[in-house]
Amino acid sequence: MKRIIKSFILLLIPLSLAGQLTPVTSQYVLNPLTINPAYAGNRGALNIAAFYRKQWVGITGSPETMTLAADAPFLDSKLGLGLIITNDKLGVTKETQIQTTYSYKINMDKGNLSFGLGAGLITTNTAWSSLVVIDPGDELYLADSPVFVVPDFSFGTYYTYKNYFAGLSVPKLLSYKFNFDKNKYTIKFDPGQSYYLFNTGYLFTLSPKLKFFPSTLITYSPGEKILYDLNAHFNYIDRLWVGASYKNKRSLSALLQFAVNNQFRVAYTYDFDFGSLGRYSNGSHEIMLRYEFKYKVDVVNPLVF
């Protein structure tokens, strides 16, 4: 029975945290739309990207994430629309997020400024019956949970000027926590519990064939430790991208992306975890496939992965 209680505690952690921060994985480097709705349409063409991430390989029940993202510009690139579908699995808990994004771009004397909104739904349920019990009779307590549905909203701004970009976003405006007494989620809007993300970077041209792209992501929430990512990537003849990311005392990741042609790209990311779980896992793996339906040379911002 003690083992079941421990399993309950571990598996219930995401029930109280998932509604406050979208899991920030390495894919935001390749697809900022996952953390900032204002990025919708900023690639200058309709594109569809598919991501698959397996975290902490070797640990049973470790997180597994699949994401499908699409966005495109409209009305001479002043308007951007996007769609993100994410399926997360952690242990016996499954969560599906569907979010639509909308952005509006303002042309300024120096650069472009976009404002974005995201709206959608999150469904989650836990298959307690999949757990293995030790003591006879304990399986009577392991009834599967119903499917819960909660709203999901996000907000962001995104600025570009020549080879520079900066974005500020709140991936989740609402926080939610499971109420065991009422067997439902309690939803509230509390800016003090929100996470604020600041993402910025600059593209340096080292030679006609080689470019260097450093960037950072800073995550802040009142009363909690500030988290930061340091990213550095090299771009060779707009065909091959190689780089690394360091998350403060959390993990180190390496990224490799290859453009098969002007429209189709493939990327792979490997994360090495510095934490205690890193000693028991074989790292985390992430794969991306992206296709742009219209090739455009003069993209509207420097963040063109």
C-alpha cells in the first residue's frame, strides 16, 4: 500500500502544476510559437512542424510529448494565425492541449511589433487501473478518473529589427489545481502565479556562408527562482544548423538541423540532464520535421530555424 501512495504522490504532481506553465522543452528554439502566440505568421509562409520528445529515456513512465504546430501569415503579413496540438503522457496521466493563436503586426519606423493571443482547451485524465498493486484489494481504489476539460489562454508580444528579435509572453494566463473534495479542477486568474518568459537573440554574419545566432530565454515567476537558457547556434550556407543550449544547472542540449531543400527540414536534439534523474536515464531525445509550403527568401525576422 505504501508503494501505491508514493505512486499517487508522484503522478499527481502534474495535476497541480501543468496548468501554470507549459512544459518548456528544447523545441521552443525551433518553434517559438509554443511559448509565444505573437510569433504566428512570422516565418512569412504557411508551415507545418511535427515534434516528438521522449524525456529521461530508460525510466518507466517518463514524460513523452508529441506536438503538431502550424501557422501562416494573412493580409500582407499583418495578420498571423496558428494552431498547436500537444499530447503529453506522464506515467498513467495523459493530457491533450489544443490552442489557436492570433497575432497582429504593426510596422514601425524601426522594426515590426506583433501582439498575440492564444485560446484553447486542455483535456486530462488518469488511468489509475493501469497501476500494478501489491496488496490484495487495493485495486478496488484504482478507478480511472473522468476526462477533465479546462480552458487555456496565452498572451505575447514579439519585436524584430533587422537581425535582432525580442519576445515577452505569458504561456498560460490561468492557473488550475485539482480539488479532491469536489473531484474537479479549480481555475483562477492570478498574475502572481503566472510564468513570464523573455526570449531574445541576435543573428551575426561571420562570413558569406557562416552565421552565428546566440539567444537566451529567461523564465520568471514571483516568489520562485529565475530560470535561464543560454543558446548558441551556427548556420552554414542556410542549410546546416549546429548548436547547444545550457539550462541553468538543469541540462545541456545539442541541436542538429538539416535543410533537405528550401521547404523541408529535419532536426534532432539531445538533452543531458544534470539533476538526480540524469543518473538513471539515458538523456532526452527530440525530433522535428518541418515543411514550408511556400519558400520565401526575405523572411520577416532573424529567427529562421
